[in-house]
Amino acid sequence: MSDTAIRPRKPSVHRLPVTDVLRLKSPAEIWYKPALSVVVASVVPNLLLYSSGRLDLIMYTMAGSLCALYGHNLPYARRAHTVLRVVLGMAAGLAVALATASVTDSTAVLIAVGALLAAVQKTFCDATRIGPPGNVIFAFVTSAALFAPQELRQVPGHMALMLAAGTFSWLVTTGPALWHREGPERLATARALDAAAVYAADPDPRSRHAAAAAVQAAWQALLAAGRPTPVRRELERLVVHAERALAATSGDGQVPRADPAELHRWATATRARGPVPGPAPAPGTVEEVFGIDAERAGRRMRRGRREARRRLLRALGPGSPVLPVAFRTLVGCALAGYVSSALGVGHPYWAVVTAASVYQPNLALSWSRALQRTVGNLLGVLVFAAVIPLARVGPLVLVLCVLFFNFAAEALITRNYWLGSVAVTPMALLILEFGGLQPAGELIADRALDTLVGVAVGFLAAIAVTNRRASGRVERALASAGEARDHAERAVADPEAGALALETARRRLTAALVELRDASDVASGEWWQRALPEEELLTAEQAGHRTLAATAQRQGLITLPPANGAV
């Protein structure tokens, strides 16, 4: 791309797409893992409750079973900690909800607590970057619990059921480590190879960012996996090949590109259960692996609760971009709940959950989610109307229907959120059947109305509560990228700079450029803010990629013509 190219100035108000938002995508390559995990985590407690004749308690075990949806892209060492935190976070939210429900039956108070919990859950999920399905599952469980009849003496027993199911979910999500220890790392490496192949075949800014992000994610997965094993060593060498392919096309086009077909072949073999491909090490592999080992050792030295608390406090500190979105969630959920209640809907917490699901990193993405949620929920109530006669045949059939829709929701949601919502809606409505039969027509009308209220009020609140910190995040990312580039340039110019210094500088610059593009993408979808420094962003990205190429040349990863070697 030419250095003189300038992106068009971003308008303060964007066009809101419709058809593209509803278009189906290819299914995620591991779509079946969360789907199967949540079914396995649910079937055991559900059948135990069925055998004991206490299906009315299924809401509490379901709260623990849904924890099995998290962490499936993480290495097992990191997954174990993440799912444990999910279980504890779910327990904390459920305890507050049950305690509140047991001491008051004021709808106004329950809606306020539900909105506050939704905002807190959104804040922590965004700050910790916990990944999909994010805060929506927490909001679904705690909001429903707020409106469940409850006595204070029952709370310990209900919490015990949730924790028992949550413990079983933890075992389900971490159990595959016994027979496929490096599975998540292999998947992350394969994604990096595929992304590098796409960029090598047709380089452009978007594919470059995707490849850089995939390579960065692969390194993070290998770093989080724990001590290196022979398989992980082979994976590290493959990631170096992906990084070399990315670096070779970051110059002015005079460096031969990597073979995309070869990278794809390696990716396919890496995903399989067989041996990891073992191509000849790319130039600079020894130096880069040495740098990775040094970073891994540094992480072990910094490990501990104090470091984790510091990272979380930095993410929640003044100027954090997650705080405006959290405030949107609080305002939108509260208003949605109160409007729903004022309209006489019997389940106002559905509007709270719908509003909570709308809020994404920026307003454009929030619009997409609002439209997807509306279409999915309205189609879902029609599915519920068709299924309810079958589900009322008997308790066991009802249990099986819930399990089926649980699996279908996770299987379909990777194609598009609205398609997953078509299965989530009947599942949520069928769960109410465990507490006693309710008029199907009333449930359908309430759910449809709550969907429309939650989406409309939630999106209006997103428009009203501006997120000007998105621009501030871009400014900080620009400054960080500039500092990282200066540091890398000094390392390249220093003839005494060792392998570790060069590798540290290059990885720091790579991470800074990935963050810069992410910050720009988020800010570009936000309304009512000052225009982004488009030319400055473009210049920073181009200069950063040239410096990356020069750093890679100094490390021996690539060989640039002399004219391109200067930074």
C-alpha cells in the first residue's frame, strides 16, 4: 500500500447495515466442543434431578452447567484457571440474586439489582477478556434467579447445587487434557499458519492484521500452555514459519512470498491428531525460541495473585474504555426492565437480559447484535410454539428437549448470532416449564414483547450514552506503537544487541500494532466522537511494518534487498 494513501474521514454517524448482519458464516472449526461440553455438563445433574423427582431445582444446576461454555480456545493450563473463575463469578452473582429475591418482592428493586449485576458482569468480562459467550450467560442466570420465588433458608442448598454442577463443568472442560494435551495449542498454531497463507496469497491491510493477530494468539497460547514439550517445540517452529511469511510480505514487495499452499498443508496436518509437521527450521528460529523461553521464564517469575490483581486494576482504571460500555449496560438494562414492567409483562427480566446482550465494543456492533437478537428471538418463539406440545408429554421428554436446544444453540451460534438465538429462546422458555405449566400463549407474547422492548430501549441507551474513550484508546495505542517502534529501531541499530533484545523488541512492536488496529476498529464504529487521526494511523502502521521487516532481517528471519533494509 502506498505511503501517501489516506483513509476517508470517518463520519460521526454511520449507516446501519441489515442484510450483511444476518448473513450466515461458515461454522467455527470447534463448534462441537462447547456444544458437547454443555450437554455433557447438563445431562448428569438433569437426570439426577429427574430420578429424584426434583426437576423444579434444575435452574440452579443449569447455572453451574452453563460454565462449561467457557474457555474452549484456551490451553488446558489456562482453561482450568479461567473456568474456575467463571464458576466462582457465577456463584457470586447467583448468591446476590438469590439473597435479594429472598428479602424483597419489589419489582423495581429486583430490576435495579439485575441491571447493576449485568453492568458489573459486563465490566469484568470485558476487562479480563474472558471470551465468548461473555457476560450474557451470567446475566441470563442472575436475572432469572432474581424473579424466582425464594426463601432465605433455601439459598445455601440452591448454591450447593450450583457449585456441584459447576465443579462437574470444570471437570468436563479440562478433562480432554488427559488424551489431547496440546490440542488448543495445535489449533492456535494452525490458525496462524492459515492466516499467514491468506496474507501471503493476497496481501492487504486487513489480512495482514488478521495474520498478525493470529500469530500473536498462537504465541500467547504456547506461552500459557506451561512448560515446553516436544510437540510444543515443533509448534513453536511452525509459528516462526508463519511469522516469517508475514514479515517477508511486510516490505515493498521485493521479497519472495511464502508458499500459501505449503502453509495450508502444514495447518491441516497440525489440526489432525497425528504428528506435527516438521519442516526445516526457518532462519532465526533458534533466536526466536530463545526469546520465547526467556518470556516464559519471566511469566513464571511474575505469576501470582498480586500480578493478576494489578492487571485487572489497570483494565478498570481511570480512562478505561470498558467503563462507558458498562455504564451503557447499567442504564439500558434498568430502563428496559422498567419499561417492560410498566407494560405489564410478567417476566421483565427477559428485557434486562435482551438489553445486556445488545452491548458490544462499539455502537455499530451493538446495532448488529440488536438486529440479530430481534430476528432470532422472534423466530425462536415460533419454534417454542411448535415444540411445546411435545415437551409437555412428560418430564423426561422436557429434559431431552432442553438438552437438544442447548446443543443446537452452541452448534448454530457460530454461523450467526441470530441463528443461535432461534434455539436459545425455546430453551429458555422450556426451562420455565420445570417450575410448573404456564399458558403458552402468554409466554410467547411476553417473550416477543420483552425482546422488542429490550432491543429498542437498549439500543437507544447506547446512542444516548456516548463512548468518547474509544478515541482516547486510539491515542494511547498510537503512542504505545510509536514507543515500541523507537525501541525496535534502536535495537536494530545497535550492533551489540543480542537475540533476546531483538526478539523482545519485535514482539513488543507486533503486540502494539495489533492493539492499534483493534483500537481503531472499535473507535471507527462509535458515534458522537471526534474524528480519528486516519492519516496518522496509516503512517504509524506502515512505519511499524517496515520496522518489523528490518528487525526480522536483523534476526535472520528474512533477507531484504539493501534498499529496503534501512528503517
